[in-house]
Amino acid sequence: MMDFPPDTILELPSNISATYLSEGAANVVYSINVPPQSNTPQHGDIQEKGEDTATNPWHGKLLRFRKDLPTTTPTLDAHIAFRTSIAPLFPAEDLIDIRLVSLGSSHLIQTLNAALRAAEEASADSPRPRQRHGVYLADDPHALLITDMSPPTSSTLIQFKPKWLAPSPSAPPGSKRCRTCALHAKRGISKPSFCPLDLISSSPADVRRAAGLLLGLPASAPTDSTSLSITQNGSSVVEDGSTKPAAQNVVPNANHNDTPPTAATSEQLHTLSRLTSWALTSPLLRHLRHIQTTCDPYGVSHLLSSPSSPSSSTSLKGLQIAMTLRDVTVFLVVPDGEGVLRARLGDLDVKSLGKVGEWGRVEGVLGGGWYQGTKGAEGGGREGCWLGRQGGEEEGEGEKEGNGVREKEGMGLKGGKEVKERKERGGCIGQ
Ligand SMILES: Nc1ncnc2c1ncn2[C@@H]1O[C@H](COP(=O)(O)OP(=O)(O)OP(=O)(O)O)[C@@H](O)[C@H]1O
Ligand SMILES: [Mg+2]
Ligand SMILES: [Zn+2]
């Protein structure tokens, strides 16, 4: 916990108002409005270091509530799991700030649920996506206060899930698809999506290919050499995330319909270049891969085949962390012009170990031809998975850099130095 600020529980002021912002499958997120002079009592006597008591802790934050679903756990338990398992693995600046809020006797949940129901009326002019109707907030005494990553004007938010940044340890030798591409092929997802191994490759062409797909740009964009002009444009939109694809882009003019545009705008090409440069050098992405691979070195199939080994509980804990970090969201704020890009991870809910059987089942299915590429069309990336383009995991011409294929820790990959440095801040617990 070296880098992570001590925890405090905030008590919800009675004069707060919350406005629906967005929702995923398991949580609803609200923007908040609290008068600036609110005196916010805090449980416990730990004062966050560097935080002025006069600072409004609600400023620049959102409220996140869990939905009433069998898959969600009480917010207090979920927060403790996050604090103990995930937060220590990252420098605090890599994660959105998350704090526990006690709702007290505010009846806020009831108020918000009434609003969610009202938003489903046919006459309602509501941003609530139809496929989310019928599920409401759990009657939980806590919610979470999280950093608002909505971009300021003159910036754009790119939001995406980097998914599995290394091949699955359960995949058979010679696999032609990574875990993410194999699952996409299995699901028959025809919408082109990026391969995570492209995104984290040390080859600029690979990264640009992934970035183009992530931004929903025309197929020609990654190789387009049109000279770039910078367009200052403050517009930014946060997609609602209703179907939660691996990548969500929120770049102006990105391709959201089924008719592929023939050419990218100069503004899009500029964003493409900036995203590519960021991904090529991002210590955050490399650290994420490092934790994913070191926490789960053997894979779920191996764990399930030797459940009574003495190290299995440590291995299961590692698997739980790795699976959590294979489903996080990157919030990347891209300022217009040439300012520095800022990234933080969010959607850090620790996965339930009750899912281990399901994870094992998926590996079994994918190993029946989807990893090997003998089943399914290459619908994912336009040129298929990074792994397939290398000629297979076992058949490549020597050491492949950086994508977890025979990768030695911190060697031969761009960003290896940063990985080493960050490892000192936190490697996988118990590994
Ligand atoms: N820190 C944030 N800043 C800005 N917007 C956010 C933030 N966190 C979440 N959102 C918005 O709210 C949506 C839902 O949030 P979140 O991903 O936490 O829900 P979820 O139910 O866990 O999603 P999933 O279905 O992926 O598990 C996101 O897709 C995003 O649009
Ligand atoms: Mg989630
Ligand atoms: Zn892939």
C-alpha cells in the first residue's frame, strides 16, 4: 500500500444531488452536485495525506452504485478486496481514486431507483439504454466515490479495455490466436476489433493497426501517410458502454455505424498517431501485462487439473487478480494539440472465485480449435491476431519481443525498464 493513500469513509451530505451519467452491466455512475461549503464528516481519524481539509472531496468525482444482481457483492466487501488485492499493485496515479461513501439514512438509493424506473417510461427523454431496463440499484449502505475521467473541454476521452495482454497460459502450443481474439472468433463477432498483442507490441506498425481499430477508423487509416494537421476541437462524448465491447472509443467522428467510411479525417489521423505513441511507450500497459502474467503463470486449466497442490490457494488468488486485471478499463485523456496524455485504470472490481469453473470451461472450448485457428473466420482484427501473423507460438523465428511469447522478465521489450521499476512498487502477492 506504499503508494496508495490511506482510506477514509466519507459520509454523504444531505444536500447532495446526483445525475445519471452512464451504466455498465453491474454498476450505474452518477455525476454529483454538492454545494462547495459542505462540511463532510469522515469516519475514522485518518486524514488523507496532502489533502487539505478545506478541499471539497466531492469535487471532480462521480458516484458509482452497484446494481441489484446475483453477480454483485456488497460495496464494502468489494472495496476491501480492491484495497487489499489490487491497489497495492499500482502506483496511485495509475488508478482512478476510489473511496467508500456511507449513504447513512439518506434514502438516496430509493430516490435514484425511482428515477431509473421513471426513465424507462415510453415518454421519458432518458439516456438509459433500453437493454439495461428492469435492473436497479441494490439497497446497499455504501457507494463509491471515483475520479471523474470525463475530459475537460479541449480534450478527448478514449476509453477501452486492453483485455489479455499476453497469450493465455492455458492455450495449446502453436496457437494462432490470443485469448481475446480466440474468444471473439468463438463468439462470431464480426465487428473488427483490435488484438491486445498488437496494442502492446514493440512494432509501431502493429500498434498503429491496433490503435486504428480501437478508434474505429477506416482500414486504410493505419497506413495513411497523409500529412497531419491539428484541429483544435473541444468536443468529447462518453459512450454509454451498453454492450461493452473490448474497445470503446469516444473520439469525435469515429465510426459508429455499419457503413465503413473510406477515409479518416486529419483530426482522426492525428489522434491515431498520438494513441500509437502513447501505447508504444506506456509503462502502465506494460505493468498491466506484467501483473497479468506473473499473477497467473500456469493458467486456469493447470490449476483445475491439480486442485490439491499446496500452492493452489495462492495460485487461485493470483488467478483472481490476473482475471480482474484482464477486464479493467483504461481511461485515456487526450488533450487537443500536443499536451501530455494521461491514463488511469478503472472498473477494478475483483472477480469472484466462483467463476473459476467457467474460466476453465472457456479455456477448454477455445482449445478445441479457436486458439489453433482451425475454427472460425478471421473476423477480429482486419489482419487477424498478432499471434497468427508471427507464424504461431512455437514456429516463430526466435524470441518475439514483448508479447509474452517466451518473454523473459524485463528483457527484450520496450518498456522493460519501467516494468522493472514498477515491480519494486508491487509484484503479484504471494508469487
Ligand atoms: N471514472 C469514470 N469517469 C468517467 N466515466 C466513467 C467512470 N467510470 C465509469 N464511467 C462510465 O460509466 C460506465 C459504466 O461504469 P463501469 O464500467 O464502472 O460499470 P460496469 O457495470 O462495471 O461496467 P462493465 O459492464 O464493463 O462491468 C462506463 O462505461 C463509463 O462510460
Ligand atoms: Mg465492471
Ligand atoms: Zn490476438
